[in-house]
Amino acid sequence: MSISSADIIDLNGHTTNTVDSYINIPLTEVNDHVVRMSVMTEDFYWHYHPNSDETFMVIEGTLLIDLETGTIELNKGQMITVPKNMPHRTRPKDGRSVNLTIELTAMETVRIEKD
């Protein structure tokens, strides 16, 4: 097995696209996990993952992660892991964020209806 410059993933090509609300692009798989890039311009719904932690890393803008206990603000270059079974919602601050997420490839997502 070998790798070459053809295997380089160019994040810039994905982030320049105009997004209506939310796009989630699988970039690569590492062992049994997937690395995704999301471009957000609106809130994602409340949910949790019963079988996987979820790591977020901001590469553009600011990401807000709402938890039942409060809101965490992540700026460019910062990352955090939300443990499995923890209800959360992500949303961009100031209109747009671009984030990498790392999660189990077979991750389950359970939507939560909140008032």
C-alpha cells in the first residue's frame, strides 16, 4: 500500500461552497471512525448518540454546542468531545461555522424533541 499527493483531502474546496443551511461531508475513515466536515448556517436539532462519542473541531467561525447544563463556545482551532448519550445541539455563531467531526462510522443519532 502507498500514498501520494493524489490522496490529499483539500478542505478549502469544500468550504467555499455556498450552503443553504447545513452540509455534512464524509472526508475519510480512520479505523472504525469517520472524519466529516460540516458547514453550518443554521441550528442542528437536539439529539444524542447512544453508541459513540463525537469530537468537534472548528476550522472556521465559532461553533456553539448547547448542552442541558449550558452552552460551550468553540472558536477556530479549538476542539471538544461530547460523550455518548449526552444530549446536545450544535449551531453556528454569527451565521456560519465550518467544523470537523470525528465519530464512529456506524454511529446512531437519536433526535430529541425540545420545547
